[in-house]
Amino acid sequence: MSPSTSTTRTLTTPELLELILFHLPPRPLLLAQRVRKTWHTLISTSPTLQTALYFRAPASPSPSQQYTLNPLITSAFPFLLTPHRILSEAESQDYDIRFGHLERAPDPSPVLRDPIKAFLYSDWVGNERAWKRKEAS
């Protein structure tokens, strides 16, 4: 069997491809959906890969399991989910350009240093309108 044939067989077998893709970090896994339609279908329907992308909760969360924030979200919105983190000069300027016209939230108390607690006390939780699209009915 030639190397290209074995590679093709491996990458076209959904179970093997799922095992390979599972080892990718979230961002490359999310971008892997662009490679082929079959990859997109596999990633969007596989419970294992959906869990790795934080699109689905773990199958059986234990009470002692620690919560983790989606790294893609925390990197995209560092000022919302990591309030204790000091923004760099470039991030601060970017924040002012994008959100300078909005009223800034007060500094979080020391109790909110934990990212999970910070999210739970943020405007995203409890504000039902924050999750709705305007064009959705």
C-alpha cells in the first residue's frame, strides 16, 4: 500500500479522523472545518469534537470537576472574562476605539478575581437581551 493511499484511507475514515482531530487545540480544530465538507460534517456532528470546542457540555460532569472557560472566548474578550488582567497599551487603545463610547463598568471587587465568578456577575448573565439577535423572532 502506498503512503498516499494509506493517508487517504486514514483521513476518509470518520472514526480515525475524529481521533486525530481530537488532539488539536480549539482554534485549529474550529478552522479544520474549512478543509472539506466531510470534515465540517464530522466536526459539527461529533459529540467528542463538539465537547472539545466547548459547544457541548461534557457527557457526565462530576461535582468535583473544575469549570474551564473557552480559550477562544477569553482571548477574544479578555476585558470581559479576565477583569483582573491589566490590558496592554495596544489592547487598551483597541478597547477605547471599539468601546470608548460605552459606559465603563466599575472595577470588580477582589471577590471577582476568579474568571468564573466574574462571568457569573457580568452583564451577560441575567440580561436576556444580551443573548438575543435583533433579527431573530
